Amino acid sequence: MNVLIVYAHPEPKSLNGSLKDFTVRHLERAGHTVQVSDLYAMNWKASLDANDSRERLNGERFYPSQESKHAFENGLQSEDIAREQDKLKWADAVIFQFPLWWFSMPALMKGWIERVYAYGLAYGVGEHSDARWGERYGEGKFAGKRAMLVVTTGGWESHYSARGINGPIDDLLFPIQHGVLYYPGFDVLPPFVVYRTSRVDDAKYVEVSEALGRRLDALWNDAPIAFRQQNGGAYTIPALTLRDEVAPGQVGFAAHVEARASGAADHATPLQPRETAVMSAA
Ligand SMILES: Cc1cc2nc3c(=O)[nH]c(=O)nc-3n(C[C@H](O)[C@H](O)[C@H](O)COP(=O)(O)OP(=O)(O)OC[C@H]3O[C@@H](n4cnc5c(N)ncnc54)[C@H](O)[C@@H]3O)c2cc1C
């Protein structure tokens, strides 16, 4: 299988750097082909702007979506964008690895998403009708591919628990997992999160990397997060709200995940598998 790792950390000797190298070695040993987009090393341009296409549709005013569509459809995108899109098309699975910075991905990775996710590739796909609202949230150009986040946090696991001060990790990652990954069609695997990184020492590193290795071994078999498909009947169209009879009374992010019958899958909660998280020693 082909695996793309989109990776953002400025220091190769960091914990993230070690885990990224471990992932490459582990996957290659298992016979997979791996490409890494190391965004800091590539000096990736983070800002989406008028220089992202070789020829403007409108020279008077810059409309980001329109220019993205024009450039994507006509082969006018800047080369760095087109190269990353080729990697995405090539990949059977994509791993996004990053340290949690201000409760999200580093700005550089957000800039990769904004520029590489062109109109016609990641959004603006499919027809709109009474029965379908484009191909998104479970459909789209990346359908059939898998994606997984590998995230490190300074905060403790309890800080990210259901009643933790930072908010539940599933909620914090929802805009990435549901918005950035599920929207264009990826099957999204539960994240692999390393908490309380300051406590990672040699012994803990062995534990963390072994747990990560097991998740990588299960990349093709783990059940994806059971997000509800937009065009699968759970939502009214065009309002795109859950039908009254679906998860009645439930609101918030969790309402967009199907509850699984107990024992039906290897998930401890709708979003988290048993070995999602690795917490450093107290
Ligand atoms: C701008 C910014 C915003 C932040 N926002 C948040 C936030 O919102 N929420 C939050 O929880 N945290 C936040 N943090 C903390 C951040 O998430 C952590 O600092 C980060 O996840 C640590 O990852 P690292 O790769 O930089 O670890 P490193 O600092 O490189 O390493 C962590 C530990 O692992 C050890 N280690 C590294 N490699 C190995 C190895 N190969 N073998 C054994 N031990 C090893 C190191 O010695 C160190 O003790 C923020 C930090 C910054 C700079």
C-alpha cells in the first residue's frame, strides 16, 4: 500500500521527528511504500494567495475559491500544490502528524490543507439536488482512502478527558477529523495521541513507539470513526440538520457519529479505540 505522511515539526531531533522516522521504518519493513511531506524541511509556503496559480481568472479582484477552481481545472496551479495533490492521489492512506499547538495543527499544516485542497478536488465536487448536497462528508475524491492523525500534546490525558479543562480530545479534533478529512471522503481512523510529552523518556518512548506500531499494523483493518454520511439519509437536505428521529435530543459533535452496538466494533467509545492514547508516566 502507498502511505503519505504529512508532517509538521521544525526540529528533526524532536519526539515528533523520532516518531515520524519510526513510522517510515515500520511501514517500509511491512512492505508499504512511504512518501513524507516534511513541511518545515520543504520550506512549504503556508499562505494561500494570488500567487498560487500561473494565470489569474480575474485580475481585478482575488476570489480564492474561483481562482482555485480555474487553476485546478486548467492545470495552472503552482507546482508545489500540484505535486502534493499527486501524492494525495497516489496514497491509499494519509497520516497527518503534528504537535498540538494552540489546540490545533501548526499553522504550516493548515496552510498545506488550504492550498492543496483545491476547488474541484476536496470541495465543490458533485451535483446538488433534493436528494444529494454534493459529494462530501463520506463521499468525494478521497473516498476509499484512509486517514489518521498522530498528535502529541503537552497536556495530560485527563486534561483532554470528557470533563477535562481543555475539552475532550475528540471535540478538539472534530474540525480536523470531520471537517478536513471526512468532508473530502477519507475514512478517518481514530487518532493516535501521545499526551504529556514532557514525561517521555527512553522507557516511555519504547512504550509509545510499540503502541504506534500496533496502530500502523492495523491501518487497513481498524474500524473508521462512524461519522454519519451526509447523503445517507440521516440529514434533511438542504438544511443539513439531523432528522428528528436520528439521535433524538442529542446535540454537539457526538451527534454526527453513529452509536455502535456494544461489542460490534473494537471501539471503546464511538470515537476512541482501546489503544488510541498513550499517557506518559505520572
Ligand atoms: C506554540 C505552542 C503551542 C502549544 N499548544 C499546546 C496546546 O494547545 N495543548 C497542549 O497540550 N500542548 C501545547 N503545546 C505543547 C506541545 O504540544 C508539545 O510541546 C509537543 O506536543 C511536544 O512534542 P515535541 O515533538 O516537540 O516533543 P519534544 O519536546 O521534542 O520531546 C518531548 C520529550 O520526549 C523526549 N524524546 C524525544 N525524542 C525521544 C526519543 N527518540 N527517545 C526518547 N525520548 C525522546 C524528549 O527528551 C522530551 O523529554 C504547545 C507548544 C507550543 C510550542
